[in-house]
Amino acid sequence: MKTVLLAYERDQDLAALETLLQARGHRVLKARSGVEALEAARQDPPHVLVCDVLLPKLDGFALCRRVKEDPLLQHVPVVLASFRIEGPKYEAFAAEVGAERFFPRGSRLEEVAVTVEAQQAGSGTMRMPALVPEMIERREQDRRRVAELERQVRDLEAANQQITIAERVAREKAERETRSRIDLAAADAARIQELVQRLRDVERRGHELQQAESRARGVVEETRAEVARVALLESRLAEVDAARTRAQAAADDAERAFTAQPLATWLFDMQTNEVRAASDSAAALFGQSPSQLQGCSILEVLPGYVPGADPSRPVDVAFKRLDGSAAILELRQQSVSYGGRGCWLATARDVTTERARLAAHQDAAGRAAVLDASPLATCVTDAEGRLQYVNAAFRTLMRYDAGATPSGNLRQFEVPGDDESTVRSVSIAGSGLVMRECPWRRADGSVFDAELSIAEAGLEGGARVVAIRDVTSRRRAQQRAEREHRRSSALLDMAQKSHALSESEILSESVELLSQLTRSPTGCAFLALQEPTQLELATLRGPDAPGHPVPVLTRWRGTPPADTALLECLERQRIVAREAVEGTGPLQQAGLPGSLRRQLCVPFFDGGRVAGVLMLADKGEPYVEEDHQHAVQVGDALWKVLRRRRSDAEVVSAMDHMERVMLGAVEALGSLAETQDGCKTGRAQRVAELAAAIGTALGLPGHSVRGLRVVGQLIDVGMLQIPREILWRPGQFTPAEHELVKTHVERGYETLRRIEFPWPVADAVRQHHERLDGSGYPRGLRGEEILLEARILAVADAAEAMLSPRPQRSALSLAACVEELQSQAGRRYDARVVKACVKLLRERETETDSEPSAGQRIA
């Protein structure tokens, strides 16, 4: 039985070999990376090490090299068995690093097991360490690190002792402070006890003071009662004196009030008609003073007046004013007793203006009867918009009862809005005819679009005549036309930019547009699946958020719930509208509300097959024919855009496939060219990667960078026409052989120029050995005559050549390579390209310090 160490990253590879070797009776150790395998081998040296080439942290070749360089492990046989790679270059590399056998992809596991069993202990290929002084230096460094760690441990122990002392001192200080606080607390308790005793004494004295105060208050109350009795007697005497004074003042006031009556008032004797008293207003009416009017006969003063004729009714008497104008007085009389005699108390009121207004009102009533019969809703308001009159047509338009009389202001009919078209007040109307349109609310709460025509009535008080017409139908027709225009514009815009939108974005924009056109809070789009009556929720618009696509992995798929509008629409392939509340069933898990109050489901078709369904819900009012048309038009346009979008996607996919085929052919051709020269295995790939990295650092677009990678893999395609005997022969080329090898650029150009690449591949291959100073070949181009791609490839090719070993020389160090490139910058090579290349090489060295050489870092 042998101990076999297996190093594989993938579980299936590890399990296959482990099962086979254990079945043959061997003990198996396992590792997941090259570093882990190296540590396991040092702790428990196996009889045989079997590993993959592709391992994390340390690949199989590097692991084999490390094992052969370790004095304790260099006797362990190493077998490289890969499940993922193959090729002669890997077999050559395995032999170079000292592996006993290399099994490429596709090898039988039994052959690996037989090889493992055939290995004898200590039969491994011996590779002495390449750098013994370096190992000695490392041991010396390890010794110094151990001494430094011991010194740090001593410092830590001293610091720990100081911390212990500091803790003891702090603990003693805390105990002293605690004892002092306890003493202070005891003193405070004694002082509190003393204060409590003092407080009790103060409470006792306060109680005694309260008793004395209550006795003093009783004496004061008795004194106050006696004073109140005396004050009552004094007030009664004062009231008697005041009553006498008021009686005299009342008599004087009555006489003054009679004299100051605003109405003309007379007091005259029933028998003699002699005026006994007259008010100032009565005297002023006749142009005399009250004293002059007393003693005169009322018949002389007011001709045509008949005293005592039906005192219960007012009497109109014609009268001529002092200025000669005619007037009408309305007289009222009442019998009174004055000085023991019967007298008439008469009052007169000038009703001339009132009678004129009454006549005008009767005339206006006649005109109002004509206005009331008008078929146009009309009202009359004052300057502030207060209603004064409405005709029958107005009551009918505003849906008032026949006997109801509207009152208030025009503002009560207005519907608040964001625009400036509302009539805040009729007073805003200037001279001439003013026309406005604004929404009004009827008495029953319904709203309509009103057209108001406002004009001055030519009456007193700035009255206005307002005529109202219902223009709801006209306004709705305009709004319908606007919505149709908006729908057409939005669908046209979506069709024009469909190539830049994904299917999810197209569906979301369509549902959002349809929800806005129909004023529906909830909207969603379903796409039909291959199975009958099967739908897939593609996008959803909720009442609180705009439309958003549903992720593919979480989309609801299945048959709609039974007896729903969605299922009826899918099965019957027609528009379905329902007003009743319906549950959503399983659709609630996809984000829909638990129930829908009102629904409209509209199918859209692909030929004679239902391609999907648009569903709208929760609108505040029933869906009308216009909503149906919107949904049908949006659904048809949506499917046309999706169908064109999918067709475009298929074309793009085919183009992408062709590009992958082309790149695969390029890589195969580059690999074929490398077989001409065994020392250049992997060179084309390294040059391509370095050239692409330089192009990226120079800010070239992605298309140009991909071209650099293609050109880098094909720079040596002309080598296929150079005899292999020359390329494989060790030593320097003769002058004739060197001239023959230089022809590979022209041969590569002739091979590639017949291929229509989207990049100047053939020209770049032809010029990649040209130099800025004209010293290159084959045509001796200078400066800008050389393509930028060729200048980049020249630097990448030179760097790779210097950093890789050749049969006639070893690889240069990174420092020597950088020095050589910088010395030729601006002379043979482009300075900008050299700067970018040097920066990349140094960054890669910093990132991969564990790699053995710069040449392998480029690989």
C-alpha cells in the first residue's frame, strides 16, 4: 500500500481518482491548491504526488518545481494528470520541471493508477536547488526573525507586568475612595435627621398660626356685616333721589325726542285743527320754526289733507317743496290725549323716490318675464358676483327644483382647479363682452364644462348679465383628440427607440402609457406561453408606483384563476370588461392587489393566435369605448415593437456567433504558427495580451483593443512558410538564414490580406518590425508612416522577446528589459507606447512577486 497525495481544485476530479486509488488499496491524502499540497507533503511525505496543472495560488508545474527543489521532497515522484488541458507544449513543460509522467485531457484513469503503482520510493527525478546561497540566506533571515520575535515576547511580558502593578495601585486607590464616600454618607445621614426634627418644629408653629388666623377672620366677618347694613340704608336713600332726578329728565327727554323726530310729526287739536306741537323735521318741511308753526291750522299748512279720514290707513298727500318741486307725502295719524283734549298725532314721510323705484321695479319685472322665457341659461349678479336673478333655463341647467331660488355667489358653482380659467368674481369682467370657460358643479354634485358670457347690464350698482352654456361634449371631444395624439406620439417614439430598449422596458412603458390614457391606477401586461391558456406576468403597474418589469426568475406563470375576466379574455379572445369586485388568487403573490374593483382585459394577437393580454383595473369610473380603443391600439403597437425587437436580437446573436468563430479561427492559426518554433510556445498569446493592455492604457476604444489582440496572435503566421529545420536548429542564424526569417512579415501579409478583417490586420503584421528611425524592415518606414497598431505590437513583441528565454540565450531581467525599452523610446519605438508598456510591466511585477520570472508573469 502506498500513500498518494492528490492535488485537484474540482471536486469531481478529486473524487474520481480518490475512489480508484482507494479501491486498489492505497492511502489517499487530498489538497485543493498548490500551496496546500506543498504544506501537506512537507508534513507527511507521500510515496507519489498526483496533481492537476490548473491549481489556485500555485499551478501544477510550479508545484512540481517546488517539490524537486526541496531537499526533503525531491525524491517524491510527481505525476501530472489533467482533466482540462492537452497539447505537446504542456507535455514538454512537464518534462522540463521534472514530472515523471504527464497525462493530458481524455487519458484513462486506469493508466494513471498503473503509473502510480509503478513508481518506486525514491525514484523521483532529482532536481537540485538552483540557488543554494539563496536558501542559506533565507535560513539566516528566519533565524533573525525568530530572534526578533523572542525580543518582542520579552517586551510584551515586561509590559504585562507593568499593567499588573498599575491594576493593583488602581484597586487600592478605589478602596480608599470607597471608604471616604461611606464616611461622608454617614455624616449626611446625621444632618438629614437634624433637618427632619427642625421641619417638625416648623410645622407645629404653622398649625398654631393657622388657628390664630381663623379666629381673626371671624371677627372681621362680623365687622363687615355691620358695615353692609349701613351701606344698604345709604343706597336706598340715594335711589329715591335718583328716581326724582330721572323722572324730571325723562320729561325733558320726551319733549326733546318729539322735537328731534326724524319723521315730520305734528300734534293738532281734533276740533280746531290747531297745531299744538311740531317736530323740527316738520317745521323744516314747511320752511318755518316749530314755534312759528304752533297755533296755525293744519289745513292751511297742508292743503288737501283731510284729518280723521280712516286713521288705520296711510294717506298720500301731494305737496310742493320750497324749491317748487312736487312731492308725495305719506301721512299716518293716531288719536292721543294732550292737555285734557283730544288731538291727532300725525307723521309724514316723503315717498317720492320710493314710488319712482316701485314703478321702475314693475317695469323690470316685465322685462324679467321676457328673460325668464329665454332658452339660454342666464343670471343677473351685482358687481361682486352675488346672484340677483336667475331664469328658468339656469335652474334647469344647474338642476334646481322648479320652485327653488338659487342664492349666494357665482363662486359656489366653481370647481377648484390648477389653471387660471375659473371665474373668481364677476367683478373681474371689464367693459364689453367677456367670455370664459371653466368647470362648474350642479346642485346634484355633477360637474360640467361651462362657457360663460359676461356683460354689463347698464343698471345701477354695476350689475352684470351672465349667460351660461354647457360645452362638456365639445371639451370632451377636444380631450379625446389630445389623448389620441398623445397615444400616437408615444407609440411612435417607442417604435423609433425600440432598438435601445429591452423587452421589459418596452412592456413597462406601454403599460404606463395605457394606464395614464385610461386613468387606471393598476395595469399589467401578460404574455402568452406555448401551452394553451398559459400566461406569464411580464410587467406590473401598481396604484402607488409607476410600471416596473418583473424579474424573469420571479414572474408568475400559469393559467389565470377560474371565472375571472383575465381567463375569459384569453379563452374567448375578445375584450372583457367587468364592474364587480374580483379576487386575484395566485396573482396576489406576484404583486397584484388582493381584489380588483373594476377590470378591463384586452387581448393582442400575433396572426390568429393570442400573443398576450393587457389588464387595467381600479378606475374611478366605468371603462368606455374610448378606453377599449386605447387598449387595442397600444396592444397592437406593443406586439409589433416586441416582434421587431426580437428579430433584431436574433440578428445580433448571429453576428456575435460569427465573431466568436472568427476569433477561434485566429487563435487556432496563431497556435499553428507557434508549432514552427518550439521555443516560442505561448508567445503569440502573450504578445496579444500585452498589446491589448497597452492599447487600453493609451485610451483606445474597445473595438481597436480587440483588433490589437487579434493582430498579436497572428504576427508570426508567416513563420509557417519558413523551414522548421532552420527555426529548430540551435545556435545563431547565418546571414542567409536571417534574411530568410525576415521574410515572414511579407509572407504573413500575403496570407492575411485576402481576409476582410474589421481591423488593419495584414498591414499591422507587415509593419510590426518597422522602427521610427527607419532601421526596421521590410520597407524601412519612419514615424507616422507606421500604423499605431504596428508601433504598439513592435514594443509588445520586443518586451516579450527580451523577457522570454531562447535556445541561444537566457531571459533578461525586468530591469534590463525596461532599460533597453527606455533607451530606444523616441528613436526606434514610440515613446508613449514605451511609457505605457513599462508601467504595465512594473505593475504586474508588483502584483505577482511570487512568480519565478518576468517572462512567466506575461504568460
